Amino acid sequence: MKKFIKDYIELRKAGNEFYKKHWFGCIIYTMLCFVIIFSQPIYSIIKDKISEHKNKNIDTSEEEP
């Protein structure tokens, strides 16, 4: 178990070095993943709002003589 803990600590040190060197790229990567994951639901909401607004305008323009 002691060897496992020592190996794990060494592994974490290597991981921390990677993040220290590439911190900006990790932030950009995280933001890109966030945008890709959440773009579809946001796009659907915006599309629905636009279609509702268009339908509302079409309905009001038909009522006027």
C-alpha cells in the first residue's frame, strides 16, 4: 500500500507539471467542450423563441384590415 501511495504522489506531480505548463490550453479546451455540449439546447431555445415571435407577428398582421 505504501508503494501505491508513493506511485500515486509521483503521478499527481507529473499531472500538476502538465497543468502548470499548459494551463491556458486546458482553459480553452474546457470552454470549447462546454460550448459544444451546451450549444444544442441553447440553439433550440433561441430557435423556438424566434419562431414564436414570427408566428406572433404573422397572426397580428392577418387581423389588421
